[in-house]
Amino acid sequence: MEQDVRETAVLAAGQLRQTLGELHQEQLDRLMQAIQEADHIFFAAAGRSMLMLRCMAMRLMQLGFQCYIVGDTTTPAFRKGDLLITASGSGETAYTIAVAEKAKKIGGMVAAITIRRESVLGKLADLIVEVDARSDKVDDSGQKQTVLPGGSLFEQSILFIGDAMVVPLAGKNGIPLDRAFQRHANLE
């Protein structure tokens, strides 16, 4: 018997809840500290991971942080004192690794959201947020099973991490959440 959409969504939400519950708070705290200390924040990834990082960049911009997407035409030069936030489930995405290597060479800090700490990206990063999720791009021996395809559980975790960080960052910066979106796009 086929699973219906509602049942699949409920199962996926339960799996996402479990995954988010296993995040390491100290890793998240280090990422938030790096965000607070960075001169500018840049984001780089590929595919759906990049879409989720775009959401994170938007939320941080709405809090007043200077955020840029690597590759956009209006993105300024990366400099020492800047933070690059990357995401790659496998930690082996060639584009993301190349951007991270360049950021390190310039003297900036690199953060990686990844499933695999021992990946090329994980070893390159100054700080890591490990997400215990499944992805088709990672050898699935020992990985959790998920009802969703591909790297959906990982990618959705990125979205929730970014949105959840808004609450403590707004508090630390004295920004009431009901006023945090005064910087929201208004030409829509």
C-alpha cells in the first residue's frame, strides 16, 4: 500500500525532529559566536544546500549582519576577518571545497555544516556543525534511514538551524523579534 503525502510528511517531520535534537549545542554556539565576530558573512554551497544557505543569509541580513552569496554579481571581495559558511552533506563537493580553500588562503574563517567531519571540507573548516542525517551522496553504511529522498533531511536541517539561530542572535543584539524584519524586502 502506498504512503500518502500527509503520512510521509509526518514521518519526515519526526525524523527531522530527532536529527535536530542530536545537534551539538557547543558547535552551534561556536557558529553563532563566529557570526557575531565576523566583519562580513559569506555563504557557499551547491544545489539544495545552497538554497537553504540563502535562507540563512536572508535571516541574518534581516538582523543587520552584512551577508553575501558567493557568486552573486554584487558580492564584494572576501577579506581577513570575514566568515564563510559552507554546507555539504558529503563534505566532498568540489565547488564548495575550492571556495573554502580560497577563503582560508585569504585569512578568513570557514564554517562547515556537514554530515562528515572527516571529509575534505570538514578537515578544512575552522568550525563544524555536524548533522547526523542521511544523504545519497554519502556511503550509507551506518547512516540513519529516512523516508525522504536524497539529502532532504540534511538540507532541511540547514534551514531549521538558520531559522533557529535568529532567536538567540536577535536577543544578543537587542533586536525584538517583532521588529527584526524591518529590513525585510519591501519592493515585492
